[in-house]
Amino acid sequence: MNLSGRAILITGAAQGIGLATAQLCAALDANVILLDRSEEQLDAALASFDSGKAMKIAGSVTDRAFVKQAVAEAAARFGGIHGLVNNAGITRTAMIDKMTADDWQAVIDVNLTGAFNMLQAVGMDMIARAKSGESDPGAIVNISSDAGRKGTIGQINYGAAKSGVLGLTMSAAREWGRYGIRTNSVAYGIVETDMTETVRSEKFRDRYLANIPLGRFLTKEEAANSIAFLLSPAAAFITGQHLSVNGGSHITA
């Protein structure tokens, strides 16, 4: 999984899966662009990277003008963007009958529309380089969830957004395959991040572990491995696929 000479842009990169992915890509010799809303957290995260091979960009994936500018800055710094990890996400938990319009829209805006904004902007950079003769202009990995494949209680907004991400993945794979752009998604179960702190608490832990054949939760570092694989030449003929990384908690034919 050598990413030497590739520039990888990761959203939601200041913590959790995003930061672990940025660290792994850097270890695989990639240039990395860390994008997140929190400049303070980005500053702290960036301290562990080689300044010559990493950059930060602070802003929201929901802001289309910001996204366009961020992609242009990153492409100018590293001569193009060769990998996108659409990882930025939020949750707003409530049962269906208690879900407010604001909480519904906030999750859709970040997790689905934000993913589209980034995919569109980075994809345009990749297409331009493909038309200039690059044979391998880039790969996109959209972060989905088991919630988008089997539903979830108390997070209809999140489940709908993550299901939509699967649709983004398949459509982009079909449209952009002719340019050599690969687009895949990773659907995680429960990853050990701040976002899953409640379900991993003593109150719920045993209930969820009972449904995972491997009997444990996924670490951030393990999650990053699956993303790096799909970004790398090791996945050169894989596109339009949804890789389940969940310890067996969701198994289909």
C-alpha cells in the first residue's frame, strides 16, 4: 500500500478515523491535507506531521465556496489531489417522532451534502488531470456506516445520510470510471471514537458486542487500514464497492 508521491485530502481530519488515516497515509509516504472545522484541533494534529508533506485547511464541507477554494489550494501545493477521504460527519440523536427539522438537516448537510461537495470539487481536479494524460488520476473513499445498510434506532438522519453516501459512491464510480477514477465506500460498524462513546459505555457495551462475531470494537487504526487499501494501487481494479469493516456484525451474500 505505497502512496508515495500521492496527495491525499482527508475531511474531519483533526481527530478519530480522519486523523488516524492521515497518519497512516503519511507513513505510506503520501502528502496529506487535513481539513476540519476546528483550526485549534488542526494545529494540534499537524504538529506530528512533516511540515513539508502536510498542510491544514480549516472550514466546513457544507460551504461550497470554501470547498472550491480549499481544493484549489491543496492542488496548487501538491500538484493535484490524488486521493479524497470523505470522512467528515456529525450525529444528532433523537427518535423519529422527536427528531427536529434542524437536527435532520444538520446531519444531512454535513454527512451527505458535504460529501457531495467534496467529491464534486476533487473529482473535477482528477478529471482535468486525466484529460491531460494521467493514467491514474486518483481514488475517492467515502465513509459510510452499517447504519446506512441496515438502519439504526435513534439516528434516522444519520442512517439516511450514510445510505445516501452509498448512492454517491455507485454513481460516481459509473460516471468517472472512464477517467480512471475509482470511487468506493467503507461501511463501518462501531469504531472506538468519541462519537461512539455512548454505545460503548457499560450500559450498552455487552448488547452491541453480542452482535459482533469477532467480539470487540474496531480501532481507529484498523479503520484507517481499510481506507489506505482502497486509496492504494493494491485496489487498482476495485470501484463502486462498499467494503464492510464491522467484525461480522452485518453479513450479507
